[in-house]
Amino acid sequence: MKIRTINIKEFLILKNSLPIIDVRSPGEFRQGHIPEAFSVPLFSDEDRSKVGKVYIQKGRDESMLLALDLVGNKLKEKIILLKENCKSNRILIHCWRGGMRSEAMAWLFSLFNFECMILDGGYKSYRRFLRESFSRKAKLIVLGGMTGSGKTEILETLENNREQVINLEKLACHKGSAFGNLGMPSQPTTEQFENNLFENWHKLNLSKIVWIENESKNIGKVIIPSELFSQILHAPLVDIKLDKKNRIERLVKEYTVVKKEFLIESIKKIEKRLGGLNARLASDAISMGHFAEAAEILLFYYDKAYQEEIAGREKAKVFSVEISNTDIYSFSKKILDLLKQQQFYGID
């Protein structure tokens, strides 16, 4: 039979050119999966639960007999689904631990001339490798600045200039504030966010500079892995300083495309921290179309929070860049000039 087991390092190399077949249940796949994997589940969520209970109560043999009853007449569906999603006859397969489910599906697929490579340790080994990877020391430079400073656009410009960049907000589908979900796709689960982040992280040359935006540990509903967040907290930070007038103009331009009621609903999320009076004044200003006025009220809260966060960082690792206009190219040029002047880690 054309079946062999491979380790996680070989798997990560081969997945760049071969399809990944995830044979876990649909619910497991939705919770988190390797990006670009195809779901060809051996069991439905309900069937997986039944087999698991029998395994605990009656043992392996009884659970396998039940599994045969549940999937025996569905094997044809698995082959059809595989062929619909896979044009290669060489495939990577994994379940949760690299055990019965992946072995059974590899046997089935091999009967139809597929060369099957099973991930040793399954998805669990991928997740373990992922966590260890985030502990690897990187030459991070954190891009900070008060709300409305254009940090995301600067990151994109740096990336276009072939700098290494991790865009956490893009991966999290959230801009990191009470208004962060507006105009964004639905957020992934934290597990899926970590998987998507790892796919970016794994491709970086960590011996060279990596730019990343300053974020709280929580970005909306997802959480930055502790191993990476610790590095972010202790890395050099470039503090973008743009005057409030320009920041307000940028925020008004960005958020006035959203319906007023969505903005007002977002204000309610931070009402306690903003203060009842300020929350009401900001909401009234939005209702009347006075967006700049509302932005100024909200910035009082967000600026204070940012200043407190920056005050907790090591002063020697905070480098300020004064900006007098909103030209993103000029932002990025000044930052790269600062990088050349300041030997953060040494220029490669």
C-alpha cells in the first residue's frame, strides 16, 4: 500500500506543494484547521461522539465495530469528496493524533491509487510545533502610536517595500478597538487565528527585522499567543506621533462609511470606561453627523489608555517619530530612516 508516516517538519515542507486532507469531524475543523486543508471527515460530529462514548465504556474493539456500522455505507461519499477537492494523487492526511481515523482513511484512499502520507501525531503535533515556534526569538520592531496615526497603512507600505511584516489586525479580522469589527469579516476562533498567524510566522527569517503593530493581548475576541505577546512587550517600539487634528481627519474618513447606529452601538461597549456623560455626548454628536466632535471625545479615552501602556515600557526601547502630515510614504520613509540611524538589533 502507498502509505507512510511523516514527521511535522517534513509535513510542513510538503504542504507547500501537496493537498492536506483533514479527516477530523466538521466541528473540529470549524474550531481550527491548518490553512488550505480540505475537510473529508470520517465521522460526523454526532457519530464521533457515539464512537467516543463506546470507546470509553466498552473499549477499542466495540468502538471500531460501531464505527464500521456508521461509516460503512458512506465510504463512496468520502472518495467522491476527495476527488472533487484533490487533483494530485499524492496527499497529506491527518486526524487529531495521527491514529485510527487517519489510518483508516489512508487505507481507503490508497485503494484508489492515492499515495498517502500521514502526519505523525496528527493535528496535535502541528499545534505543539506552532506553540514552540512562537517562542523562537525574533528581531521584532513594534509599530506604536495613538489611535488614528496610520499604523496599519504604514505596515502595508513597509511590506510593499519588502520589509518583513506581521499584520495582526488583518489576521484577526479586527482593528483592536471597540469599533474594530466595523467593516471587517467575521473573526476566526482564537485557535484558527493562531494557525493563520503561524503560517505567516513560519515563513519569516527571524534573524532579520520583523515589523509588527502594537496591540493588546486581546484583539476583539481572539488572543495573541502568550509566547509571541511576551516578545512584543519587550521589543523596541517606534512611537508614531501625529497631531490630533490629522488623526481626527483620518478617523472620520475611515469610519463615516459605517452606519451611525453601528458606531453608537460600539460606543456602548466602552461606556463605563469612557464615562456616561462622554458616551452620551459622543453618541449625540454622531446622531447629528458631527463626526469630528465625536472622534475628539473618544480620543480622550483612547489616548489616555495608550499613554499608560507606553509608560509601562522600557524608556530606552521607545523611539518617537514626529509626523506633520498624513502622507503614508513619508511616514514609512522616516521610520526606515530611523531604523538606519538606530541600531535596534544591528542592520542585516
